[in-house]
Amino acid sequence: MSNVKDILKRFNIDNAARAYGDGHINDTYLIEASSGKYILQKINTAVFNNPYELMRNIERVASFMAEEIKKEGGDPRRETLMLVKTADGENLARTEDGGFYRMYYFVEDTVTYQAAERPEQFYNAAKAFGVFQKRLAEFPADMLSEIIPDFHNTVKRFADFSEAVDKDIMGRAGGVLPEIEFALSRENIKNIITGAIDRGEIPLRVTHNDTKLNNVLFDKKTDEAICVVDLDTVMPGSLLYDFGDGIRYGASSAAEDEKDLTKVFCRLDYFEAFAKGFLEELGGVITEKEISLMPVSGQIIAYELGMRFLGDYLNGDVYFKTHYPAQNLDRARTQFKLVSDMESKMSEMKDIVNRLTKQN
């Protein structure tokens, strides 16, 4: 990291930094100073090409949440990410070489997990994302910028995928015809969530858009979820995106690039745990229409991501990082297997949501 001392001085801190965490997008460092611990991040401007809009989103959301936490008698420094301003009162420090750096207060005595080891842990994570939604329920989502336009626009993702199939620039389509047919034959689900937003059937909300378990901080002693992190993709959208992505990732029985598809399925006990935690926190906030679409949301997000993986494979693996030649194809197949498995379990998932709704 270049100019580390100069960067830290911009935040009125004079100390050393060391690499921290295993994030794939931004470079992250831990600062241990006499005034406390901090997290310094260099923003990846190849992914987030407007860091000013990005930070404006984060500051608005974090400040709003901090006020809600204070009303609840909580501790904003522990229950949400809090920005450290520069000496000039800015939320970003820009270096001469064009780098953009931000700083957060470090949340002490917490731990993150890459995957849920038991349903109860997944339930706690769902409560954290439910609390996130609840605290931001009154925030005007249209005040936020779309940091990644059309991020969960499944209609647009389908169009992009169809274009990749038509162009077939790498000559790979002939070898993946069953996967292409699988995606094209499910076009009818692409507009379920986006259409409901457009018709005003479900509200536009602030969404996190990356509801993986490793974006939740858990208390080291109690294992309770206390804070949602990684606010880079906070944008306007539907809470169904957050619920669906949590299910797609956390309720899956296998790794995202599992080659043996017999190992890939949606674990209903994990689905129930996540739905339970989510709904417990959102009583009085979530609408009946949103509840009715919860079971299908995981299928839609898995379908969307499967098309993105397969489309990238057809385009020559230009977007997602790969570690071996057919990894994007393996990723697409696991997502499509999840879609198929969720289709077969849809009535069970609907029953689970209906039962949990009555309990709440």
C-alpha cells in the first residue's frame, strides 16, 4: 500500500497498518492506534467507478441507522459501520496516485463466518438482515444512487444472457446446450420481482444486495449477530433480493462451484431458519405481497446468477475471476441445480413461510 503514513495522517492517525480479512474487492487494513482500532480500506475503483456516490450512499444509510439505534438505546459504534472523517471533514481521502481510501471504527470482540455451521447461526444472520431492513424502513430509497445499475434486474440479466448465447464469441455454446435451454425455458420467472416493483405491488426499499454470512459480525462470546457490514452495494431495490440471495447462498448444501451436482440442493431446515429470523424482525414492516414472494425469491436470484455465470463463460470469462478454465460453467450448473431443486420444494417452502407468518 502506497503512502500509508500520509493516508493515515489525513485521518489524524499516526500509526502503521497491516492487511486484514479476506475480501475480494477492496484492500482492507487494520489500524491499531493509541486512540483505538480502525479499518482502512482502499476502494476498488474498477468495480466502484464513482467512489463519491458510493460513499454518499454509505454515509446516508449509516447515519440514518445510527439515529435509529440511538432511539433503541443501542450503541451505533457496535451495531452499524461508522465512518471516521478526515481532518478536513470528508468521508474519503484521495491520494496523488488516484487512490481512494475510507476508514471505519473497528467493531471489537466480533467474528465472521464463511458458512453457517448450523441452522441457528443462519437464523441469527437472518435477524441481522431483518434488523437492517427494519431500521431503514422509513429511509427514502430513491435518495440513494444505483452504484451498480441493474444489479438485480433479472429482465436485463436475461437479455444480456440471450445476447451472449446469440453472439457465442468463444464458440462454446454448442457444448452447453442443456444449460442454455434450462435458462431460456424459465424466462417466465424473470419479471416476478421487478414487475411487482414497477406495478407498485411491493415497495422500493433500501437493500444490502450481498447478504452472505460473512457480511455479518457475530459477538465472540454469545454468537449473536450484532452488525451488518459491507455497505458498498446498498442501493434501492426489494427486500426480496436480500432474502433471496441469503437463501441462494446460505441454504445451499454445497460450494458455489461444486462439480458433483448430486451434492447440490436447498436445505429446507436452513431455509426455515433464515425465514424465521427474517420475519421475526420485520413484523409490521413487510407486506403481504412481499411475504407471498419470499419462497420464489431464492429461486429467482439463483436463476439470475446462473445466467450471469453461464453468460460470462460464453463471453470468455471476462467478469468473474476464475481459477480454472470451466469454473464459471461449474458455477452456473450449481445455480441451475438449486433452481431445479427449489422448484421441486416450492410447496414446502410456501408452507414454511405461511406457518411462520401465522406465528408472527
